[in-house]
Amino acid sequence: MAKKRTSQRMEEQIRILYQKGYTLRAIARVLKKSRPTIRRILFGGVESSKDVPLQCDWELIRKEHSKGVTLKQLHAEYAADVSYLRFWREFRKLKPVAPEPTIRLHHKPAEKTQIDFTDGISIVDRETGVVRKTELFLGVLPFSSYTFGEFVWDQKLPTFISVQERMWAFFGGVTPYVVPDNLKSGVTRAHLYDPDANPTYCDFANHMGFAVLPARPYTPRDKAACESGAGVAQRQFYQEVRSRTFYSLEELNHCFRDYLDRLNRAVMKDHGISRLERFEAERSLLKSLPPGRFEVSEWQQAKVHPDCHIQIGRNFYSVPFRFVGQTVRVRRTSKMIEVFTVDGDGVAAHAKIEGVGKFSTLDAHYPEAQVSLARFECHHAKAEAEKIGPECLALVNELLSGKYPLKYLRRTQGILRLSRSSSKEAMAYAAKQSLTFRKMSLGYFQSCVRHFETFGARPAPMKPLREAEDLYLHNKETP
């Protein structure tokens, strides 16, 4: 039986599809032709194109690829007349890639949660048209691949903690371990063996009841389930909404929650059941959520000054006198200031005060008056004041004569420091004015010094005061 002849138009169509990169199998399926027929038309009767070596400058291609040029681009530039698949296979024959051995991990139910951020979908302001980027936070339970996700504006610490609170509420419990990436909100110092977690994030972990296990630097396999979840979201959800414009974060998250519900209910090929069904097996093993919400705090270091105070913001808080000269750790919340040693032992606690230049002082933090005069710098301050003049010494004695002289030591030091840039006459005048009017703040003393330096001891010139009912008329002389 004679073979059915293929028309010239059909042969041309086969060659066009092959040049565009279609495989022989795809061309056969689209044009309803057998693969031997397509091989005969394309390769002149040669049964397989694999037997025909591809003539290319492979050394040049190898060098360009080593510089970062993709194989797709190199195929378009040097071998566009053959399929990309054949080009790729020929290149790999010359430069094979040794597969890296991996270990298939078997995760225990409700043991770990892997979390990470990835690039989100941009939001457009409806009024101004300004485009703002978002971040996609993902939390995945490796055993079931049950996934939580939410778009947020940034990766800052308050956002990082609040979105995890919503994640635990979504799961209905807490796992003993959390594996974050090495972002600053979670890990202050990344290290292969001994990373340092963010102190505030550690407080959050202690409150929720989990331990932080940072992933190794540049090792995405340590959180492979989360990396896979991010890839699934980018391939599916991002493509579903690629032609849609979102005008608010709430609108975007509402749409993404619908997608997550479909994703968690879809049957997984590897297991034959959905993520939700596998999650049901570990739901009861999760630790219970804490009864109260976590209050975000900030940590910082401060040095204890000779007056037994530390400065937090623009206010001052007392610390026991035995820590003078030492560095302490301070935790700030919206209502409290807590002071700890470098080893984590509690030292002091104060209600947070508002305003500027205010003091929160506990009398128990001061030593006895006799001990303080012998141990601290009060006698040095008096000696310095005596060098300046009797008026200044009288003011210093007045400030340090109370039951707790250290309370005003820092103010005294500030007053004495003005003598470096001011004359003794100005210091004496300011001290006399402070004692006369019983106004001994540093600000008032400084204003008196500036007044003396500008106008001297005489009162400043002022306009004459007139009664409101008096009428003053001036005759204007006529020319």
C-alpha cells in the first residue's frame, strides 16, 4: 500500500512549528501526523535527529553561559533553527550537571512551622495612582503542607509579630518550633552554628510557647515546605490575578484567602488527600494558644549615671546605686520601663512617664546620705564650685543638702560645666539669682548666664509701661 502523500503546505507548517520550538510529539498531536512522517519531512528520511550532531560554537556558548547568559537566550542567538530541547540536550552532553544528593525528610505532625516572606503583588492607590509594593508572608506546617498566607506592607518587627499571631489563630494552636529565615525582625545575627534571635521576637516566642530555630544562611532547603508553598502561590494565584488591579490591601487579602481555601482543600497528588485532611491529623497535637495577647516591646542598652538614673528617650529612671557605671538592658513597652542586667536578672521597673526631662525615682535606689557623700562625686562637685566662687558654692550646697544628694548631682554637674564657656562673674550672678528666687533648674541658670553675658548685671532695657486708658497724641508739624 502506497504511503499517503503529505501536501507541501502541510510540510511547510511542520517546519514552522519545529523552528518555533515545538517537539515532534507536540507537532504530531496538533497536525494529526505520525512522528515518523514528521521526522522524514524534517530530517530527510533520518529516523532520529539525535544521530545528527548540532554544529555550534560550543566553546563560545559555554563561556557566555558561565557569565550568566541563560540557555534560552543563547539558543535564540546561536541555534534558533533547531528546537530548544535539542539545543539543551547537546549543551548538557558537553557540560553535564552532577545531581546533588538530598535527603527526603519525614516531618512529625505538629512539630514545626516554617515561615518566610516573598515579594507580593503591588497595590494601586485609587486616587493618586501611586503603586505600592507588598510582601507575602507564608506559614506552612511541613507534615500536612497546610498553608497560611497574608499580604502585608513590610517586614518590620511589629508586622512580623502581628501576622504570626493571626497565623497561630488560623492554625488554632502553636507548634513547639518555628523555622524563620534570617531577616532582621527574627534574627539579629545570622550564623551557621550559633545565631542570635531578636530579643523582642524571643519574648514573643516565650509568650506563645515555641522555640526559634533559624534556618542556616543561604540554605533554603531548611524551610523547603515554605519555599514550595511560595512557589505554588506564585505559579497559581499570581497567574490567576495577573490581569487584575488591586486598590487596597484588604481587597487583595480577601481574594488570597479564597485561593488558600481552595489550595488547602485540593487533593495532593503525592498523598491522595488534601492538605486540610492531613492537617486534621495534627490539629489535636498543637499546643494551646496563650490566654492574652502579646505586647510588643523594644530592647536597648543604657549606662547608669552617677545620679543612679538611666536616660530612656528624653526622661530619666532610677536604678539601684550598686549598678552605677555599668551597662544595663532596658525593655520598653507602651506602659512600662523594665531594667535588667546583661545576664537577664531584673533590676528595676517603672511606669512609663510622658513628657520631656522628667524623673521617675525610687528612694530605695539611693544609698544613705553619708555613704553617697563618701562614695560618689558630690565632694568633687563642691570643690569645683568653691573654685568658681562663694555664690556658686552656696548654690551647690543647697542642691546637695537634701536627704538624697545624688538626685540633683547630674543637674549640679551641668551647672558647673557652664564655667568652661562662661566667666566667673556670670556664674556668680546666675547663682545669686537662682538662690534669691529659689529657681534652681539648669534651664533657669543658663538663661541668667546668657543675660549677664549680654546685658551685664543691669536690668535689660524694656519699653515703658502705659495704662490702657491713657491717650497719647503727637502733633505732626506742617511743612
